[in-house]
Amino acid sequence: MSRARNARAGRALPAFWLLALLGLLAFAPALAAEDVDYLDDSAYETPAETVASIYDPLEPFNRVMFTVNDRLYIWVLDPVARGYARVVPRDFRTIIGNFFYNLGEPVRSVNCLLQGRFADSGLALSRFLINSTAGVFGLADPAGHEFNIGRVQQATLGQTLATWGVGDGVYLVIPLLGPTTLRDLTGSAGDGLARGFYTPWNDDFTTMTVVYAGQTVNGVSLHLGQYQEMKAMSLDPYVAFRNGYAQLRHTKSAKTGNAAEFPAVQPPAFNIEPLNINYEK
């Protein structure tokens, strides 16, 4: 029995890293649980002067990785997602997105609990129970449409660590994973491992690969053109995405009542005002 448990734990580690490699390729917004539109003005409604800079001592390396991820997105992921979008209707792709979002609700609920957001923790758990049953494994959202239980604000282990006083660490651009910090990378690993304990496909490598590849392509297909639009409007895309990442994280923490979780760090980065784009999907 202990051998079986150890074997399952051994498979969980490569499962997470496969999720990382397939899941957030080259800054594609909202590929999994959290739906983020970088071109939506509301995502940047926090005043710029309240946003802390991110310490970026590894900028030369990060710039190289930014270019690698950019090429992979433009040359591989975007063309595949566009072909997928031509074949699969948007309504069906939205249903698939609902399914994967619902799978993240238990981890989201636990993180809310650890952050002291007890009401949000209960709401996330209620959504999971309702949508997993009445919503046919989360394909539909009766919790939101019939019971008026909306999605809670972002709740990740990285945010939980911040609430407990853990600092950002350095800014990183991870090959195939995208922008993060040392703290958030650790949090993403923890969240991925936690989901691995209750998702059924982590015991089979081939099935796991197909599932996460499909999740990634489906997520990108719902946001086609957004990455290219913002990149085209930026004088220095690397700096724009770095500061946009910092501002977006601050905005989310402010909405959840943890606005003080991002203390100022030195040296300060150059701040770029958020883009004012009215993007029509």
C-alpha cells in the first residue's frame, strides 16, 4: 500500500511540471482557473502610484526567456488555437472552460480559508458542490445563474503566502511558463500538486498530457489576439508586461482586502501607465 502511495506521489511531481509547461505558455491570459483580460481597463483600475515595483535583478536572463516565450506563442500556440477555434464553436469552448475552472474551486476554497476570507471560502466550496452536481461536473454554472453565487476573487497559494508576510522575491520569466515571482512560482507548484490529488488523469501520463494540452489550447482560443494587441501598443513589451503583471497582482490583492501584501522593493522599476484600449472580441 505504501508503494502505491509513493508511486502516486512520484507521478504528481511530473504532473505539475507538465501542467506548468502546457498551461501558461507565453503569457496567454487566463489559461486556466483565473480569467484575466489584460486589455480590460477594469483589470488596472488601481491607481498606478499605489503599485509596488518588482525587483528584477535577472533582467538580462528574463528578457531572453521573454523572447523565447513570445516566439513559441506566436509560432506554435496561437496558430493551433486559431485552428481549434474555427472547428469548435465558442459556446462549447466556454463550457470546457467552465469545467476546468470548477476543478480549481476546492484549492481556491482552501486558500481563501488560509487567508482569513471565510465567506469566500464557503462560496467557492458551495459553487463546487452545486456545479459538480446540478451543473454536470462543472460544465454549466447553475451556482452563478440560478443561485446568484458568483465567482470569488483570485485565491492562490502565492497570495496566501503574501498574506502571511512572505515577500515576492525576484521577478522571473520562466521558459514556457511566463511571468512570475519566486513566491508565486512556489505557490503555483503547491496549487498544482494539490489539484493533482483529486483529478483522475494524473495516474496516466498520456491522458494527462492530452487533458492539459486541450485545456491550454481551449483557454487561448477564448482570448485570441489580445496578447498581440497589447504587445503592438508597447514601446518595450518586456517592461510593459512586467509592470502590467505587478499592477494586476496589486489590483487583485486590493479587491480581496490584502492590498498591503506587496511592499515596496528596491530598486524601483520604471512604471508604464496601463493601456487604454477598447478591444472588441
